[in-house]
Amino acid sequence: MAGRNFVVGEGGLPNIPGMMFVTVEALRQLGGSGKVPEIVEKVNEIEGVTEEEQFFTMPNNKTPRVNYYLAWARTYLRNGDAAANTARAFWELTEAGRSITTMQEVTAIYNRVNREQRGNSPDKGRPRRPKEVEQIDPEDWKSSLLAVLKSMLPDAFERLSQRLLREAGFTKVSVQGKTGDGGIDGVGVLRVNLVSFQIYFQCKRWNGSVGSKEIREFRGALQGGADKGLFITTGHFTKQASDEATRTGAIAIDLIDGDRLCDLLKQYELGVETEMIERIEIQSDWFDSI
């Protein structure tokens, strides 16, 4: 653990300034901006976060602890004008953030934001909950959707995955519908221009993180039969699992975690309906100019 800026255990509060500092470095290495999954993976890479640490989850909503507290770290950076999120799940360093080079600078931001929040809060002494953390509250639509998905029977979740792949352009999609399949839940064919690929998929309702062990076991089941693999889960993938999925010389496995699964179900309108609400504003200044 020597040289680590933060350690995430089963309990206790990690070093948030340390997380902020590594987040700044991760964004810098990503070219100054990136989406949340990219940032989290880069932080795990820089910091050498172990799979064991990535398996630890929050007790209330099964969100990985490292992801949860990295959301706090990004929020502190945003409230301290060192980072900005220009779109959902997309973050970039500000000019002030790009100039950060020391832990002392992020610690000063952390302390300043806490002082400001305590001063603005009706409940003095309790910092306001960062906005991004509120977005991963169980009332968030993705958390609510994932709760529904996790409550589905295994064969129903397989059929849902089958329907999703068909909507995404796969043909000849079938599910095994039996145990003892070596980790393979179904197979489909994806045509890209003139070339077709046979893709085996595994779809698992999962709490917490999927590790590299599960990816290796799935790949073992694919040997000799598939061009590619697809692993669909309601959980999250550790960095080691992501690395294993794209290991050079091995069958490539694409990963769809719970967050992306929600986005795909929304995109293809499978059990998710988006309601557009008209917003009307009265421009009083315009009438004053008449």
C-alpha cells in the first residue's frame, strides 16, 4: 500500500483529498476530460486499486465504495471550481484544475468547500450532500430500474437480454435455457457490413462488482465456438475484469455493466418510457421593451 493516495476498505471514510488528487491526474492523462467510467478506470490504474477494494460495496444500494467516494471527490472538485461536468457523466478540468500539482492544493479545496457548505447549510456542521451523489441515490431512475432487473427470474432476464440484442441488430438470437452450459446463456449473430460474427453471451443479475475470475471462466467456455463474447450484468466490472476482457491474444469479450444496460434499455424503449415536459418561461424584460 506504500505510496497510495487512498485506500478503500469495508468501512470508514477514505482519504477524499487523496481521491481528488488522483482524479485530477486521471483527467490530465485522459487529455483533460472524460466520462465517469473512463475516469474511474484510470484512477484504479494509477492508484493500483485492488480487485478486493473494488468488491467492497455501500451497504444500502450495492454501489462499489470506490465509485461512490470518487463521485464525492469529483463533486468537491466541481464545487471548488477545479472541474466541471458539462453533460451527464462527462467531466473536464477547468483552468484552475489543470494547474493543480500538489496534494496541498486539493486539500485546500476540500477544506474550503466544507467551510462554505457548513456556512450555507441550515443544519450547521453537516455538509450538504454533493449533487452527483444524489444522482446515485436509490430513487434515481437507474437505481430503480436496476432493482427491478435484479428481482427478475434468471430465465426472464435471459429473455430480456435476448430482446435487447435483437433490438440492437443481432439475428438468430437464442438462449440456452438450461443449466450446465459452461457459463454461456445464449448466442447470436451480428452482421457488420459483409462480415458476420457469432457471439456468445452471458447475462447475470449481479450485486457489486464482477471480477477477472468470472471473465476468465466465461472465456474458457467460449473456446472453439465463438468469434467474440458479450458479458451483460446488472453490476459493475473491476478494472482487472476490463483488462482481462481485452487481453491480447485471447477471444475479445465486450462488457455491458448495469449503468450501460440501463442506457440501452432506455435507448430502445424496453420497459423505460421517457416523458418530455414542456417548460414555459415568461420574459418580463421583453414586455418592458414594448
